[in-house]
Amino acid sequence: QVQLVESGGGTVQPGGSLRLSCAASGVIISINLMGWYRQAPGKEGELVAAISRGGSTNYADSVKGRFAISKDNAKNTVYMQMNSLKPEDTAIYYCNVDGYELDKWGQGTQVTVAS
């Protein structure tokens, strides 16, 4: 059974930074894609950033230039550095890991950006 453990959320002032981590453990044959999604109150969930097995990345337009996704293959861990945070970034952030017989979601971590 694969488990994902997220960490790094919290409350920060506008302009601040946070770094999210998501570590996958268990029997993992291969990972094709790791990503971060977010769900804000009253809004639809959206893909924030994703990184492929080969290291290609894509970002939501709203976070380009501010967020950076990266991964450590040896640790089956994905990170997201979030800089220049804005109040509209407030949401629950979920990581997703997709791979061979694998499509797993993290438990979610709250990010709040407020003065």
C-alpha cells in the first residue's frame, strides 16, 4: 500500500514563501507524474504544477514565475517552492503521484496567505 505524506503548509503574509513536500512510501514500481493541485473554498480544484518522469514541468498560468516544482527520485518525493505568495493562493494543496498501477492522493495541506 502506497502512502503519501504531505508537509510544509501554514500561514504566511503576502509576499512570503512556503515549501511543500510530499513523500511517497510503499511498493512503488515506477512514477510517471507527480503534481500539486489545490482546492480553494467555493472554487473548482485546479492543477498548480506537475513534473514528469523525465523532469518536464508545467504550471498554472497564475503561478508561473512564482512557484517551482522539483523532485527527488531516490526519495520518491516531490517539492513545490512557493514564493511571492498572494491571498488568492490560499487553498488546500494536494499532491498526486501517478505511476504503474498507482494513482495516489495526499491528505492535503492548508496554505493560508493573509496579512
